[in-house]
Amino acid sequence: MVIECKHVWDYISDYLDGSLPPETRALVQKHLDHCEICSAILDSTRNILVLTADDRVFELPVGFSDRLHQRLNAEMNKGVGDSS
């Protein structure tokens, strides 16, 4: 049996926590061995888990939030009213 990317994406969480049945885990692993996209998604998901499990707190530079909101607003408003 061959599984497609969309199936692998559904299994990523269970694959990472080791709760997939052995047969399904083997199918997912076989797919990951040959699919760069799914392997990248797996790595990204693993990195997110590592980062969210890190309980360190980082201080943002003064004014960062204001600059971020200004930039987001500018990007969202780009092209508004353009008819090109």
C-alpha cells in the first residue's frame, strides 16, 4: 500500500509522539524517506514542538509591537483601491 502526502500530513502528530500503529508508521517512514516536502513538514513540526516546549521568555525590543503593527497595516493596505 502506498500513502499520499495528504495522509502523511494527517499522521505527522501521531508519528512524532510514537502513537501510530507499527504498520502505519512503516508506511509513513517509507514515504518520508522519498518525499522532501513531507520531510520538511515533519522537521518544521518537530521544531515548532521544541520551541513551544521551551519555557524561556525573551524580551522584545522597545517599540517592536508598534513597528510590527505599522508594517502589517501597511502591507494589508497595499493595493487597496488599486484597480490595476
